[in-house]
Amino acid sequence: MKILFVVNEAKFFLSHRLPIAEEASSRGYEVMVACGEGTGEQKLVALNIKYRTLPLSRSGINPMEELRTFRTLLKIYREERPDLVHHITIKPVLYGTAAARWSKVPAVVNAVPGMGFIFTRRGQIAALRRSFVNLGYRIALSHSNMRVIFQNIEDMRGFLGHAIIGRHQAALIRGAGVDLNLFRSTPEPAGHITFVLVARMLRDKGVREFAEAAEIVKEQYPEWRFRLVGEVDPGNPSSLCKEEIDAWQTRGVVEWLGQRDDVELVIAAAHVVCLPSYGGEGLPKALLEGAASGRAMIASDIPGCREVVRDEVTGITVPPRDAKALAQAMLRLGEDPPLRARLGRSARQKAEAVFSVEDVVRHTFLVYEELLAT
């Protein structure tokens, strides 16, 4: 049996789906990845994972380029003849499902990205966008042997409520999971209160609001530290420019650590994990890692984030795009060690109960086995 994962970037596959691929290999499946070119596929070679590249622009809308992507997927499916394809993120889901149907791929799994903001935003523009998204998914998500994996209950309810798929086609699997042995609950570090935001440096991750809140808080506590961990993403229209982040760092507002491979140590060196996102979040990996590390968290009150950060239980939720509210939450947690400890303990307990990577892998294979047995 051959499983083909289709994803925008190889590095995203390695950070979010590698445990599933490793489990598949251990069960005797042949594993292959199709991804955009120049996205870290050399690391797949180091892990003995075969791959194919395809022309894939995450944000492009040029019809000829999009058609080229679709035709390349058709070619890959017809040449590789996978028994199951697992599409991850929006374009692979939309184009890949149609290509799989035309290529007679027996089984399809679609992991939709965070879509809660599509279903919850108000206004005429939001309603128009919602109509187009619903229509696009309704047309694309058509395969006789398919399951759609959602990372949070609100996204799943949105799809079911708008009749995009049938209930029997939906599965809830909470994110990529987290390695509870790597991300351990450790005592808070000594020294100045430290807040950390781990994400790509995108506007819709709330990076600017984090910097604005840091400036507000530093008026009272200039010694407190605010760290950004992650890289800019020029291929994403929401990416911040390096010069803007460098300017914050020069002024002493934040410390930008860039991309790190030791996130578990970065979180252990912080007191509070923040994610003031206002984009679509499936189930943010940074919050899963913060919860597993036993840290109090601050996150926007949006779908996806709410799955991990329950207000006053595992952290504090704040309105999206509200730097002042974020600053108030930072001040409250920074000034109250017992509150941080209580929230951190609850967060770790929740991670152990529902967010382990082992649970994610096990439930994913239940979906695979059901489809492959059909």
C-alpha cells in the first residue's frame, strides 16, 4: 500500500505530519510526499522519504499557474498510483481531491486548514467570501471514499452546518499533537518575566499586536522581556518585513530569535506563551507546545485557539486585534505567579488528556484503515 501526502511545503510536513509518516512506514506502507519545490525537500531525502515536486504558489491566483498545478497533480497520481492520498492545506485539498477523483485514487483524506474566521466574521464582504468558499469546497470535496479531518469542533460544525460535506465524512482529530516527552512541564525560570510568541512572522498571527502590547507593558515594567520566535515568510501576503521587526528589536521592544529548532527550550525559558492570532487557526502547534510545557497562555478568542486556551482555566483569552487587552492580560499574569502556576498545571493536564501526538497518530490511522478497507 502506498500513502501519498500532498502539502505546500516539505518543512511543514516534517514539523506537523512526520510522526504519521513514520508510523505508516513501520506498518509496511510505502510513503511519498508531493510538495512545492525548494521547500525543504532535501530533509526528506535524509529521512529516506521519497518525494515529487509540483509548481505550487500558496497565494497565487494566476489561472494558468493554477491549472499547471492541477495538471501536475494529475500526472503524479497517475504515475505513482497511491492507494490513499492525504491532502494538507487549502490548495492541495481543493485541487488534489478533484485530481484524485479523475485519477481514480481509491481513498482520500483531506485535512482542512483553520476556517473558523470564514464562518464567524460579520458583514457583507465576509458573507460574500463565505459564499465563495462554501461553493468552492462543495464543488471540490467530492469523492466516493473520502474523509475530511478537522482540527477543532467549530470548523467541523461550520462545514456540516453549510452542508459542504456529510456527517459520515467528517472526523475530528485535534491538530498535529505534541510530544509530551519533549515538551515537559518544568519550573518557571528565574529572572525577569518573559513572554514568548512562536509563529511565522505574519500580521494575522498578531505579531504587531504583541509588539504594541510589549511597548505598553514596558512603561510599567521595562525589565520584562518579549521574545519572537519564527521567520518571515515572503511567499505569504501577510508576512511582515524583516526591517520592521529589526526596528522593534533596535528600540528594545522585542527580542527576535528567528527560526529555532529548540522550541522546547525557548518555551521553558519563558513564563507565558502568547498567540494573539486573528487568522484562521486549526489548532495552533505553538499553543499545544505551551500547554504541554505547563505554561500559562494568552490567546485570541477565536476558533482553534479556544480549543487549547480555555479562559481562566488554561490561560486567558483576549479579543483579536486588541493590543490594549493583550497588554492587560500580560500585566495580570506577569504580576500573579500563583495564577500562572494554576493555569500552567491545568494546561499540562489538558495536553496529557487530549493533545498527545500518539493519540493523533492513532486516530489518523483509524481513518486510514476505514477508507482502505472499503
